Amino acid sequence: MLIAHVWTDVMLLAALAFAVGALLRWRDTHGTGWLAMFWLVLVFAATLRHNGLPALLPLAAYAVWLGLRSWAVPPMRKRVTMIVAVAACALGLQSVSELSAWSAQRYFTLWSNPAMWDLAAISLDANEVLFPPETRKPELTVDDPRTAYVPYVSVPIFTATQGRVIGPFFPPRERAASKLRKAWLAAIVEHPVSYAAHRWRVTRALFGNKPRE
């Protein structure tokens, strides 16, 4: 299982790879079908992630340059078109920087994801719920993470427990983050063998000891 933004990364990479191939194919063969596919795939890639623009705009500018070079366009019109293309690229990159600056103002914890995964594994060995109340629903039982836990990905802890486990990311100053940190460290200190066993299972899974589906 992969979380949603990983799938968009994979799709964006695939779309960009195809777009580059289609553009180079059009450059060599001048087949209009390849050019049409390039622009269609480029538009599709632009819908996947807003931060994909820095990769898309240079390809678009290169396609415009190739078109101007191959078509009978007056020199003055070529220069005007290139100026417009460069300005569009600059404006697009500026938009990306503005979006990134806005996104950077929203801070969330990253360590809380593996922390809750560790707590789920230790809870199973201890046969008790070790999640702090701020990170779970009251009806959560130890059977919920028992059916969701797998040693090679943390996502099922949050998706297969019917929302009973809350998270995995919290604002750093939120009460849930501080409570989770304390519960995580306390669980490691009180159950070091369970923690080490869980981490060993994760390490083995990362190196390929994972069931094939």
C-alpha cells in the first residue's frame, strides 16, 4: 500500500518520461501525432502536482523553441515568441515559489508517523493500547491494530482501523504531539525487546523479506 502523494509522484515521473520521449521523437520525425501526444501528456502532468511546474515549463519552452526552429517563422516573430515563453516560465516558477512559501507556513510533525507505527507494534506484544487518548478514538481496542499491523508499511494502522487511530501528522504545538512523544519514548523504555523486534522486522522487510502479493 502506498499513500496518495507517492502515487502522484510515480504518475508524474511516468508522464514526464513519456513527454520527453514524445518530444524527442517529434524532433527527429516531425510527426504531428508525437507533438500532440506531448502536449496532452504535459497538460495531464500539470494536473497531478502543483510543484511539477519546474519540470514542465522547461519542456514546454523547449518544444516552442523546436517549433520555431523547424517552422518558417520570421525572425522577429521568433524573438517575440521566445520572450513570451520565457516570461511565461518565469511567471510559472514565481507561482510555484509563492505556493511553496504558503505551504511552508503549515508545520506538521513527521516523526509521529513512525512513532505511532512503533506504538502499534509494541501494543500488540504488550496486549494493551499504548496510544495516548489524544491520538485515538475511545472505542479503539488492541484488536484493531492487531488486524491492521504489517511490518513493512505504516499506512494500514490509520486506514484499516476505521479511523480509530488518529494521525499520523500533528501540528508541533498541539497537545497530541507532546503526549504522543512521551508515550512513544515511555513505550520504548518499558518494552525495549518488543521495540527492537519490531524494528528488526521493518529492517528485514526493507531488504526484501516481504510477502509477494
